[in-house]
Amino acid sequence: MPELQALAEGLDRVLSGRRVESATVWQPATLKSTDPALSDLAGEKVERVWRRGKLVGIDAGDLSLVMHLMQAGRLGLTRRKTGRPGKAACLDLNVEGGLLLRLRELSTERRAKAHVLERTATAEHPMLATLGPEPVGLVPGGWQAGLASPAARLHTALRDGHRVAGIGRCYANEIMWAAQMAPYARTDRLPEEAWPRLAAAADAVLTQALERARERISTDLPNKERRVTAVHGHYGEPCLRCGTTLARVSFVDYELAYCPSCQTDGKVYADRRMSRLLK
């Protein structure tokens, strides 16, 4: 959420009021809608760029281009270029003033998604209609309503955008550490005092991350993340709060980082990846 919010704000400042001159799809699998067509954006004036959850939207005329970058997608504004782009390019918007807005994907899996929607139908589209509330400013009761039922492990529930929108793997780790809460705690068994603690931790982590993101992101999402984190990516290092060596649980394409002393009362979770290797 923080990086995408900073990006949306920067793009909105530059693109609002400019006309889309043309639109091109380079990777057909990226565009998930056919009617309206991406080319229908040509000639429309950009009214605003916005973010909701992990989605970035561009309102132009009666249409909205809504994009989910997934983990490997990158969206950025540059000066217009000639010739066919590299394989990473997914779609382009040529905007008046010689500007090019390009959606790229750093992975070959092509998981990034784009939809062109009628603006009047945008809020009802499943991508948006099923999203939970935004996390910053969400009251403790809102967190409890979103996460407690149906029951789930805390780290899983935090990343479920249908419960609370916009929290990815990194910031889920950071919020749980800041709140001193166990990643595998069941959300239906959390004590009442845990919900205010979770709400305060989420506000602190995400607000500070947004402030830092605004300093380095304006109209282009960098290829490499340069986040300032306390636990995410710091496995094996001492906890900044108590000095205990940080532990992790490794999954196929990400890891869960935590402090055994601050968060799990000394319990160290089994590392699933290592467990499979030892069988």
C-alpha cells in the first residue's frame, strides 16, 4: 500500500488534465477485459489517478483503467520512446506532452492484470467490490470484524485483501512485530486488548512507510524495493527491540520473519522448507 499510494499521488499530479493520445497492449495476457477496449482510452482526458488496496486506477473520460501489478509488476512514467519495447513491457499509454506511461512485468509468469471498465461500473467490479476496508485509520473494531471471522492465522488474515485491503507480505511482518503478536495466532482467539494494539501498530508502520515512500517514489515504481524494515528481510539478525535472533518460516516464494522472544513467547516455528528437505 505505501509504495502504490505514493506512486498514485505522483502520477495524479503529472497526468491529471492531460489527454491520452494512444494505448497499446504488448502482452495480451495482461489485459483481462475486451469491452471497452484499451484503445477506447485514446482521446480521453485523465481526470485522476487513484489507489484502492493493491490496485492503481486511472480515470479518463467515462472509462477507468484499473491495474493490479502483483509482485513483479512495475508502473512508471517516462519520456516517449520509438520502436518496440523489450519483453517486460505489458501495455503503454501515450499521453500528451510526449509522456509514456508503461506497465512492465519483471517476471515471465505474467501475473499483472489490467481491466478497462466503464467508470459507472467500477465500484461494482469484483476486483473492487470485494475489497475490505483500508488499514490506516481503521478502528480496533474494524480490525476485529475483518480478521476474526472466519478464523485464520494472523499472518494469513492480514494479507487477505477481502478482510483488510492493501497489506502485503512485508508489511504484515512489520505490523505483527510492532504489535508484538504471534504470526500463527488464531484470529478468533485473540484477546480484546490485542485489537487496539494491532490497529495502533498498523497505523504506525504504514504511515511511516508512506512518508518514506513519498521521498523516493513519484511517477515510477523502482525495480528494487528499498524499504526500511525491522524484521522483514532481517532473518538471523538481532531484534531491534530485545536483541533476540530473528527467526523465519520459509515458503515457496516468500518468508515470514518474526522475533521468538517478542512475539511467540520463545516458541520457534518449524521452517517448512527445511522440514521438506530433511524428509
